Amino acid sequence: MSTTVITPDADESCAYCGSRIFGHDPVCVRDCNDDCGSPAYFCNYACLSIYIDENQLTAGDACEWVHE
């Protein structure tokens, strides 16, 4: 699986809060289970985390480990 690395525009906004990403600590994510589509940009990990929680993107994934 390969992707092309492209620097986003200087005025790219956060997918969650709408702030300019380069005014913060930007994070880029792709859904590579769905053909590595267009990237989504978040201004920081907090916005990414809230976006994941609000959209229930962890349901059915291995984001929680239970020791047996």
C-alpha cells in the first residue's frame, strides 16, 4: 500500500474545529481500509480524538486491549 505525500495548503483547515492547521500541531490521517482516499487534516491530536469519539470510529476496532 503506497500513498503520495503532499503538503497541504497554508490555509488548510481542521476537519473538526475549522482552525488553520499550521497554527497548531497538525495531524494528517487517511482511511486506508477504504482505498487510502483523500487525507483529513486536524490541527492537533485533541481534535482528532474528539472527532474519532463523536463519529464512533473505534467501534469494532482494536483500540482497546483486554488482558486475559
